[in-house]
Amino acid sequence: MKKTLVICSNYAWTIKNFRLPLIHEFKKKGYRVEVITQYDGNEAYLAKIVDKVRPLKISRKGLNPINDFLTFINILWCLIRIRPCIFLPFTIKPVIYGSLAASLLNIQTIATITGLGTVFIKETWITILVKKMYLFALRNADTVFFQNCSDRNMFLEEKLIQPKQVRLIPGSGVDIKKFVNLETSSQFPEKATFILIARLLWDKGVREYVSAARKVKSYHPEVKFQLLGPLGVENKTSIPKNDVEIWHSEGIIEYLGEAKDVRPFIKRASCIVLPSYREGLSRVLLESSSMSRPIIATDVPGCRGFLCKVRSVDDLAEKMLSFINLTNAEKIEMGAKGRKKVALEFSIEEVCYKYLKVIESLPK
């Protein structure tokens, strides 16, 4: 009988977009793979690939004792029924409540901290509570993967986990054959075009992006500023649709909606911008770098590139203006260096290898 692995994440979309290469590797190794996730329209696609998809009741609107208890019970009941050999939770609440449930059932757990979320941007009593929850939930986890050194170091310094549990991983990996190298200057649009690709949340730095766009347009009215990503995200920092419509009608921002495939938008852009307040390790920045596109990002955990100060409209505008003034040759060189780094350190093969290595080292 095949051994079963269970992957748990907050939405089916995140598994479809970030975990499929890992799932394919698990299947190649002979494991059954089941998924516990909230249904969002992508569960039917996953059902064709994994052995079973089970529903998850979860809220992403902060902490609610009743809702979160139901999430915990939901995961616990699924794990009781499945009895997997290994449990792999991703994203905040599945990591906390799922790791706790797996611990109660003595199921080996490999947790992945994909990012610390809004609650860690500014420390409040909720931040302290969440840290205590991580401490309690992860105490029996076999391995905890982190996607950047800052998050890892914070967990170690505050003794939320033990050093023997910790592994560092290069994000969720990038398929460098899919996100191909765009080397030539002919691939850059004539007019400088900046694009921010993300869920439309204030914490992604959208307010700063729009304000910086106003400043830059006062010097270069021909420059384009685009937004690509879903509206109406279930998150307390979600941006109202009306705000986006106002920016669009003013001609400051071109809102492109959302897309299943971001590659055509990256290809048509000159530079990808992500002024996020905090990330685990931004997938879109890695994908853009893989396609030899220069990036501008805030100097915070999980973001690397042409760095600007977090929450600073002036500094972000300055970096955009600096990019506009680069020669084509300098832009190409900047993109080429990003592509080289991604190919060497952030390939999907490297990510899969690290997970499989840990799984093979666990007691049978």
C-alpha cells in the first residue's frame, strides 16, 4: 500500500500555482498525495492531479476564536481519517493549526513558513499572541522551512523553534524553462512601462506605487504604470474597487484585472515593481528576474532587487526615475544578472530536491 502525504494550504489557488511541481515529484516517488484546502474554483483542477482533495473551512480576516477553532477541528478530522505518514502545511493558519493537529496525532510534520503576513508588519498584542501560537504549534514539527533568512533568524532569536528543526529554502522555486530568458533590447517597450503584480492589498505597497507614479508622471507623462492582480481579496488590508477605478479614470494607473498567466505582462513591461511591506520570498519577483526583467522592491525580508525604502513614496519615485534614465545596455545587464541568480539559486528542481531530501531522512 502506498504511503500518503498530505498538503494543506489556505486556498486551492496557492497549491495550483506554487505546489504542483512538488506534488508531481511526490507522485513520481510513489506517494499518494491528498490536499486539504479551501475551495475557490481551482479544486477541480487539483482533483485531476492528486489522489483526493478535501475542503478546508478557513478565514483570512484576522484571528477569530470560533472560526479558527473550526479550522483546527477541520484539519484534525481530516488527518484522523487519512492517517498520512507526513503532513506538509503551507501558509500561516494551516501551519499553526495543522501542525498542532498533526502533533496530537503523532504525524511527522514538515511545515513551511511562506511569509509572516500583516500581523508581523507592526508589532501589537496580536503579534505577541501569534508568536506564542507558533511556539506551541511547532514544538514537535520535524522540519520547518523558511523562505528568507530574516524570518528564520527572528524565529531562532525569539526561541520559537529549535535550530535542529530549521531549513532554508529558495521560495517555492521557479520553472526557468517556462519563465524564459528575454535577452535582447528589442524585448523592452519603447515607452518605460512599470507594473505591480500582486493581490491588491495595501500591504503590497499599492498606495506608495500610485503616489510614486503621480510624481514620476509629472516629469515623464509618457511613462506607463500598470496594476495586475485580483480585487476583493479576503484580507483586512484589501483595496476597495472604487479606489482602483479612480486611479484608472485619472490616467495614473492602468488596471489590467487578473490573469492566469503573468508571462505576457512581464514580457511587455520594462520593470516590475513590488513595494511590499514584507514578503516570504516574492514569487513574482523571481519569475520576473527569470525573464531577465529588472525589478524594484522595498528593502524588507523577502524582496530583493533595485531596493527602495519601505513606505517611502519619494524613494520609490527616485528609484523609478533612476531606472528610466538607464541606457538600454544597462537595463539588459541588470536583467541578465537577475536571470543568472535565479537560475543558479531558485530553480524548482532545487526546491523539490530539498523537500525530498528531508522526507527521505525522516524515521520510517
